[in-house]
Amino acid sequence: MTTFTIDTTDNSITAFETAAQVQQAIPPSGFAVIASTQKEFSKATAEWPISQLVELWNAFAGAPPFGDLKPVKKFTDRETAVGRIWKAIQALTPTPAPEVAPVAPEKAKAIKGATSKDATPTTREGSKKAIVLELIRRPEGASIKEIMDATQWHCHSVRGFISGSLTKKMGLNVESFKRTDGDRAYRLPAE
């Protein structure tokens, strides 16, 4: 529990984590208020005139870490003064270092076995990839329009699929040619 000391000669407030630290820090004059709770603080300042509580507040109001607090001319009553001062000095409470969660060791990544370039890529039966591969394996190939009708894709999606999935990812050598009717068509060369 944090214990606060207030040196009554200069209204300086200090926060301590242990009782041993408090004993070492009591000023030689001995004029210090020591409190660990708001109730103790209220008891220790019970004999103070309310003007002394105003002086205490104004001694730290506006100074770091109390930059957002404004000086006051008076408090409405002692209870309000003690409550506001106690709440404000909680900013001095030392924050413990955050505990760092243990880091799990990284899992070793699985190494894929070597595949030969000659291996025929597999596709899931009925998938759009399987449909496109079936169309372009025909000797006459398939036009973009035929692939669009079979897959319900737009023309840019068909071209991207052929370039990305079939050529780059699967490593297939897809031929692009113009048919006699002038349409662009794609086919896999005969093996």
C-alpha cells in the first residue's frame, strides 16, 4: 500500500511503497503528515485550519503531474478539501512495472516436400478451377467468353485467374492464341 508524507514546512508531498522508505524520509523537523488511506489523511489534518488545506492544494496545483488542476481560493468544507487532495495525490502512486506475459516459443514451420515440375496439379472435383482446366485442355482451347459463361466471372477475373493461379501458382504453360473467328483463346499444349 502506498504511503504519502506531507512536509508541513513546505507542503511537499511524497509517495512511498514501503514503511522503511517512509521512516528514512521523515524530515528532521518532524513536521510531517503520514497517511496510507483517506481516513488517515483526514485524521492527520483534522486540526488544520481549512486555509492550510487551500495552501497545500495550491502548492501542487498546476505542477507536474498535476498540470490539469487549478489553484483555488477556498473549499466549501473540510470533507471536500480532504477528498479532492487525496484523489489528486493518487497520481503520485508508483506504478508497478507491467508484467510481461511469457512468450511461447515459435513453432517450427513444416517443410514441404519437393515436388517435381512434371507432377500434374490436382483440383477439387466440380470447382471452378477444375472447370477452367477442363475447358483449356481441349484441343481447340476455350475463349474468354466460354470461360466467363462457365464460371460466371468477369473477363478481368478470367485473365487474372489464368495468369495467377494457373501460370504462376500451378506452373502450367498456358498458351494464348487467336482463333480464326478473331476471339482470344487459351489452351494447355498437348503433352
